[in-house]
Amino acid sequence: MERSAKNAASVFSYEGIPPAGQLIPLGLQHVVAAVVGVITPALIISGSEVCSLNAEEKTILIQASLIITALATLLQLFPIFHRIGARLPVIMGISFAYVPTLTAIGGQFGLSTILGAELVGGMVAIVFGIFVKQIRKLFPPLVTGTVIFTIGLSLYPTAVRYMAGGNASSEWFGGVRSWGVALFTFAIVIFLNNFTQGIWKLGSLLFGMIAGYIAACFVGIVELSGVAGASWVALPKFMPFEIEFVPSAIVSLAIVYVVNSVQTIGDLTSTTMGGMDRVPTDKELSDGIIGQGVMSLIGVFFGGLPVASFSQNVGIVTVNKVINRAVFTFASGILLIAGFMPKFASLLTTIPQCVIGGATLSVFATITMTGIRMITSEGAFTMRKSTVVGLSVALGVGITQVPGCLSGNGFPGWVSTVFGSTAVVAATLMAILLNLILPKETSD
């Protein structure tokens, strides 16, 4: 009995509540690693270059991001109906991986269309989860890695634009102040990520943004006037934005949902293999993806953006082997409390875009390198792999670099929206097609 109680309270056991001295720092570790990834997509999508939301609407978007991330994680920890949620120690929430497609949709149609496409995308994720065994055959590491590599490449212009000041009409755009703060933030992130250990390394993005924010205050590019009017505590608003359905936007985002469902399989597998010394069951994979889709559906009605698993937090699990559910529940509680504080969310909206760009450039580079690692995870980089990756990325990225190349005579308007607004869609379809058509090599 004593041994059972001891195991129940261990941080290396899924059940039980460990001592506060272990629970709190281990939980905060996950909060620090995730929080920048949670709020930054909302900051990017709400910016003047995409959806041009006002201060109140930006606050709503950030508040929803924090709350949906907390609830999505809790759903994975405590599944409902024995079908929605994987019952695995993962952090799941608003993800960078959707940003290229969301940026394209938001810039052309607005936030309402993003939410409409997200509603359908959540349903697609649920269907994928139900039939995961049959569908995942189309997405081996070669295809998934190619898509993730393309997503990373697609994010680079966003990072550079933000480093320059975000909006071309801004008085700070392209100036020394913006670039100085951005490069200072970037340098802090790189230093902490490569020359420190522990919490400083894990929280390199967060601490880099804090340093960059302080620098931005010194050079006078932080505007705090809108924070005073925000309330300290408030419930999230139901249906704060309209929902519109545009078929071309739905198709684009649905494809990205499928790709991110495959990425979730990888994250759940890494979690169980790294922290539990086993592979996940088919039910765990299916239920995890279904939970991801359900939270995307729920998030739509509160202004939340699409949901996916957080690879950086998976990395923590594989390193420290801590899988105790209470640790992740504590982290979710911190994010949930922050989400109920509009004053905190409003303060986050004052982060200058140059700070965001300087901090997230390394994130986007990591996404790109993750794609490369997946491509080469099954052996040598063969000619077949080179063909699949090279042609898929060339077509996807190339089309987006030539505005209007799919809007000439004979092409309906939806073609340009689906294939021309983001590199991810064309690259995904090309990678799937080439992987099915090209003859297998001996090594394969």
C-alpha cells in the first residue's frame, strides 16, 4: 500500500498529486514554454496587415486563445465520453502551424471567414480522428515533413515584416528603432537558447520578448493607453464575431487541419515513447485528434483560433520524463486564470510587432528544421525524396511569389484563393500525389 501511494504521488506516474515543491515549478515550466506560442498567432492575425482588429477585439482574441488552450489541454488530460481526448500528458492549444493559411484568408476575407473555415476544419479533424488508421497512410513522414517545411518557409516573410515594424504605413516601419529592438530581442532569444540551461533555456522566447518589450519602452514605441480601460476580470464573450463561410477558404484550411492532425500523431507518439516507454494505442491517437477537432469547434464561438499540439512541450516531456497529470492540470489552470483577466490580455496587445518578429523568427526556423528532420527520419535523403520535396516546395512557394498567376482567363476565382494565397495547399497536394506516383526505391 505504501509503495502504491508513493507511485501515485510521483511526477513520473500519470495519476496522483505530487508535492507542491515539484508540482508548481514543473507546471510553470510548461506555461513558460507555451505562452508565447499561445498568444502570438492572435497578435499576428489581429494585426493591421491581416484582419485589422481594434484594441478591444485584439483583447478578445488573446483572451480566447488562453482559455481555449487551457480547456484543450484539460480535455486531453480528462477525456469525456471515453472518446474525446487522448488521456495523455500533452499541452494542446492555439498553434503557429495554421498562421500562413490564416494570414492569407484573413487578409482577403477577414476574421469572420477564418472562423467559418475553422468550424468546418474542426469537423474535418474529427472525421480524420475517426478514420485515422485509413487516412494516415497518405501522410508518411516524407509528405508530412515536406508540408511542415513549407509552412516554416511561408512564415519567414511574416517574421521579417514584423521585425521591420509590421505595417508599411506605420511611422516605425523599416526604421532603425524597429530593427534595433527586433535584433536585440532576437539576440536575447538566441543567447538564452544556446548558452543557458533550465528555465532560462525553456523560456527563451518569453524572456526575449520581455527584454525586447523593455527596450521598446525605452525607444518610445509602446502604446499603453488602451490598457487602462480593460477590466480586471471578465468571462469570455459568446459569438464576439460573425461567422461566414467561403468555400475556397474552407478548402484551404481543411487541408491544413489534416496536416496538423498528422503532426499531432507525431507529438502524441513522441510523448508516449519519450515519457512512457511505449507507443500510443490507435484509440489514443484517434481520441486525441477528435479532442483537437472538438476544441476547434468550440473555440470558434468564442473567437478562438485553430488548435494543435505543442511540440515544444512534448520536447520537455521527452527530456524530463514527467508525465503526471496534475502537473499539466496546474499549467492549464494558470493559463485559464490568465484568460479570465482582460487587463492581462490587453497588456499583451501592446507588445510592438518588431518584438514579436524578433522573438518568433527562431520559432519559424525551428518549424522548418522540424520538417527537414521528418523528411530524413526514414533513412538517407534519396533522389526520390529530393524529387518529392523539391517539386512540392517549388510549386507551392513559387505560386505564392507571383501574385495573380492563377487568376487569368479560364480560372474561376476560387482557384487563386485555394492555391495561390498560401504555399501549404499546393505543396501538400503535390507531395501526396508524387509520393503515390513515383516508384519506390530499394531503400524504401
